[in-house]
Amino acid sequence: MRTGIGLVFTLGFAFLPISKWENEFANVVHLTVYEVIWWAAIAAVLLYVTFVERRPLSTTGVQRLSLRDATIGFGAGIVTIAGLAFIYFVIFPALHLNEENQMNTLLATPLWWRIVSVVRAGVGEELLYRGYAIERLEELSGSRAVAGIVSCALFTVAHVGPWGWAHLLIAGFGGVMLTVLYLWRRNLWVNIIAHALVDGVAVLAG
């Protein structure tokens, strides 16, 4: 029961139209409130695991980060960036797709907010969709494959709302890479490094 409630929250939170409710890009205040809501959700998951499920945070992939793990996370991020660049610069033009409007809106925000957003996306999405969801789904189903597929599919679809259907290619590829990485290393920090690196290149170097 507790695990089910946790999964409903972690897998469903990103589907809430928070950006529209809060009118995220209206001004700096709205941007800040949006981030506060997300960080509150991250804190809620950690508190839920600790005080309701009464489990250690290691059951969400929070493990010691070794130099080897950090290097793997960085390397995985680089490989993912290369794959996403191919999709963005080769496949998108071939299919007459683009995300220029969404990217221009994002790049018009203050640099400090983009930095916070990159860190939050890395921590929040990896905690919700990998560290918590994969571990609990595997526990309930008894299958790594089921856990990985379900969490990856929902992660991918959750990005459609703010980004549009074309983003399925981007989020799908990134989701597969991050899911495989987590199933391999079972270390949330490795995934956070990879995820933050990918997002950082996209919204900070743009």
C-alpha cells in the first residue's frame, strides 16, 4: 500500500500541468515558485521513504559515489549528448520537426534559473523515475525489465506536455540511456551526473 502510494506520486507528479497552473515563464516570481514546487516534491519523496516507508535512502539508489562511478556518469552523459545531437540535427530536419519555440522560451530565462533548473531536473527526475520508481516497480513485479520499461515509458510521455510530441524522440532516447545506466550501476548519483550534464549542455551552452 505504501509503495503503491509512493509510485502514484512519483510517476504521476510530472504529469501535473504545474507549468500552466503557475504560468511558469510569466516572470521571475513564477519561475521561482515553479522551482519551489518541484524541490518540495523531491523533499516529499525523501521524507516519505524515510518516515512513512521507514527505509534507508539507499533503497532509492542513494549510494556512495566513487571516482569510477562519477567517471561513468560523465561518460554516459557525453554518449547521450552525442545521440541527442544526431536526433536534433539530423533526424529532426529529415522529419521537418523542430523545438525552436520551446528552446527560445527556455533560453530567454535568467542564467541563474537555468542552472537551478538543470540541477533540479537531474536530481528530481532521476529520484522520481529511476531511484524510486525502478526500485519499487521491480520489487512489486519481480522483473527488472518491467520496472525499466514502465518507468522509461512514463518518463518519456511526461515530457510531451511541456515540449510537444516531437520531444518523444529526445525524451525517449534520453530515457532509455538513463534507465539502462541506472539498472547497470544502481547509483542515483551516477544518473544525476549524466542527466545534469545532458541538460546543462542543452540549456546553458545554448
